[in-house]
Amino acid sequence: MGLLYVVPTPVGNLEDITMRAIRVLREADFVLAEDTRTSGKLLKHLDIQVPMYSHHKFNEHKTVEHLVERIQGCERHVALVSDAGTPAISDPGFLLVRECVKNGVEVQCLPGATAFVPALVSSALPAERFVFEGFLPQKKGRRTRLNMLKEEQRTIIFYESPYRVLKTLAQLAEVFGGERRAAAVREISKIHEEAVRGTLDELVAHFTKNEPRGEFVILVGAEERGRSEADE
């Protein structure tokens, strides 16, 4: 019946891949990759030679049914990878997983690298309860989404590109208040990994003076509320 493995790949340091993931990739009938050039570098580093095919946000709607048929007919299994981290987490993969499940194809997701977990832990913000928002809408619906999150009582996690970090931090300060605790963690697991912690106003000031570089995870602490008489 075939089997689909969802395989996390390193977000930075190439050593951040499990032994099981290496075995699954090596034994796959073929690998579905967000960008075959990027994943090809990883497979070459791991000395893995298996066929690769593109599976990205621009073709997944058109190819998903055909891919399920191919997975159903494979001898061993198919591995799905994204450029970095865990597929389907702000990356392609959800549609294929859903279609496989719908058609009775077994899906297994390996544990492994993802950017927001180490960013959350190193942020020094409460980590026992959090909400992952991924990328905010670039235009339409952006302000509406932020207003909905304004009173969120859990740590909020966003992904952002270096080109929009300053704009996003400024908007967060405007909507949430400049004194809200936050952190910006960049280049997870890479040489220049950095965590900047403080208030939103302080983060805006920092990245106004220091040009944002690399991929970012922005974390915002919960709204601080005074204790009511009922809580006491």
C-alpha cells in the first residue's frame, strides 16, 4: 500500500539530523523535495543517492493525487522533505499528508528539527503554553490578525523574513504595546545564531541600529494582567 515518511531536515547545522532520518532517506524509493537543489546538497553531504522530485507550494495542488498513486505503488516508502525543518510547518506538505490519509496510505512523521521550539526555549518567555502563528499575512488581514492576538494569554510565535522584521516588530509594538516582553531569535543552529530579548520597543530600537539578517523567529509574551479580587 506504500508509506509516506515526513522527514525533518536541519534548519542550520547539518549535524542536526537523526540517524533514523538518514536511514529513511537512504532507503526511500524516491524523495519529494521543496527545492531539489537545496535538498540535493544535504543528500550529497550524507552520501545518499536516491531519485528526487519537486513538491512545492506552486505545484502541490496539481500533483498531489498523482503522487498518492505513486506512493501506493512504491516498493518501500517515499520521503517528504522541505528546505529546512519539518514539512507542513509553514512549508508544503499538509495537502499531501491529508490526501494520503484520505486514501488509506500510512503516514509517519519523524521527530526532528524545527525552528520555533529552540527559539521558544531560548527566548526566556513562558514555554508551557504557546500559540504558533507562522507567517503573518503580508497585506490583507494582517492588522485584523494582530488585533485578534492582542489579548492572547499564551506566548505567541511568528516566523518572519529579515526584510520584514523591523516592520513587523513596529506593528507589534503599536498593536500590543511597546512594553510587551518579546524576543527575536535568528539563524537557529547556525554560526551567527542570536537571541535578542527585551520589550518590543527595545527590539525595534535594536534592529533599527542593526540590520536584520537571516531567518527570524519572533516571540511575544502574553499580555500581563493584574490579579483580580477573585484570583486572590
